[in-house]
Amino acid sequence: MTAEIIDGKAFAEGLRARVADAVPAFVAAAGRKPGLAVALVGEDAASQVYVRSKAKATVEAGMESFEHRLPAATGQNELIALVERLNEDESVDGILVQLPLPRGVDEKAVIATIDPAKDVDGFHIANAGRLAVGEDALVPCTPLGCLMLLKDRLGDLTGLDAVVIGRSNIVGKPMAQLLLQESCTVTIAHSRTRDLPEVVRRADIVVAAVGRPQMIRGDWLKPGATVIDVGINRIDIGEGKTRLVGDVDFDTAAEVAGAITPVPGGVGPMTIAVLLRNTLVAAHARAGLPAPAGL
């Protein structure tokens, strides 16, 4: 069996186009553009790339982009004060504080300051709690993007056996909650799960978000399983060269799975696309408008 490749890049482009198509109706109803504010502290190279990409995508979707770049020496109180100002800014519908933050700044305290209605990353405990009890919430972008890819591939997920490998608050736990809401039978596994290959082998859906390069191999998989690889790991391939790989050993997994996301080009592009979607959804809610259809 050779797995079908799930093209996250193409799906993300379609989602971004649908968001952009929905923006003019919001502008006409609300009298302003949706606004996304991003705060970046320090000079982390990867974070700078992410922030540039988010700002570019926001503008391309017809939204307002507000960038706040702060020096690495910025203290926690100063960052929290910025977030509080953004909470009060009526032109801002979404607030994203780029992680990781410099040492000495408490990420939990900063995230807790964000207005849950503007928490487009879905990390605030209020949104996590709403997701856990099945209420409407702003959901973390990566797991929501994974769910979109799964539903596009499989349609109705009712009754499917899903294993989520990874228990982070950013991916693993919200991913499990989303799958439960789709009436899957869900197991959260992790690097310390006993007989992990056997646990994975019974799953119709495998979401790998454990942060270990090429950990999940093809002989761990149920034939025909759908595999969503969230991992992004850079490995040394010799002669001073590196390459990106996922948490799944793609070559062996592709011989067993029914469908699989590649790395890169799978889950990665979905994150920014869902961020734009979340910003538009938040803007509608804040303006008292019905949620945009088709997103």
C-alpha cells in the first residue's frame, strides 16, 4: 500500500481564500476591518520568520495587522501592560503573543492576561475549559487545522478509534477534545506509554505530536490508518546538512497508512490559515454578528 498524501498546503490556501472572501461582508457590517495584533519579544530567528509570515498573511486576507516588536530585555510587567492595552483597543480582534518568551517572563501569566474573546491562539484557560466541556471556544490553531484535514479526508469521524501521541496544552490535549466532539474513541498516549506501538496499532486515526523525530514507524500502524504528523524536527544528515522531518518515519509509514501528511507541507501551513480563521470568527463575535459560514 502506498499512502495518499494529504496536501495541507493546498487545503490551507483554500481556507485562506475563503477567509479573504468573507472579510468584505464583515467590513460592510462592522464598518472596519478585522484586526490581528502580534507581540514579539526578543530576536529569536524562527519567531521573527513566523511573525513576518503571519503579518503578510493577515494583510493578504484584507485584515489589519498590528505588530509590536519588543526588545529581549522587556520585562513581564511591560509585556502584560501591552496586552492590557490591546485588550482595550477596539480595532484589535485577535491578540497573539509569540512564544517562546525570554527567560524570566512567565508565559502563563501573560496568556492569562489576554481577553479570552481575543485569544486567537486558544491558549487561555477559559477557552481551554470551554473546549473541554463542549462549549463554543477559540481553539488552538494547529489541532483545529488537523481536524479540518481529517474531516476533509474521512468525512464523518463517528466511531473511529483515534490515538493522539503527545499531551501538550497546545496540541495533544485540545486535539483529543476535538476528536471526542466528533464522537471518536480517543486515547491520549505519550513517550512513556507502555507498549506504545501496540496502542498506536489499533488506531484508525493517528495524530503524532510528541516532538521526537521519526519516532512512529510504519510497523506501528494499522493498515489503512490516516496519519497526521504535527512534528517539525531538524535532523543532521551529514556533511553539515540538515533536513526537516516529522514525528513519523514517513517512508515506512507511507507503505502502511491509507493517507498521511508530509513534513513539510502538511500540518504546518494550516496553522497560519486557522489563525486567520480564528481572527475573523473572533471579530464577528465581538461585533455581535453571526459566525461566518464555511469556515
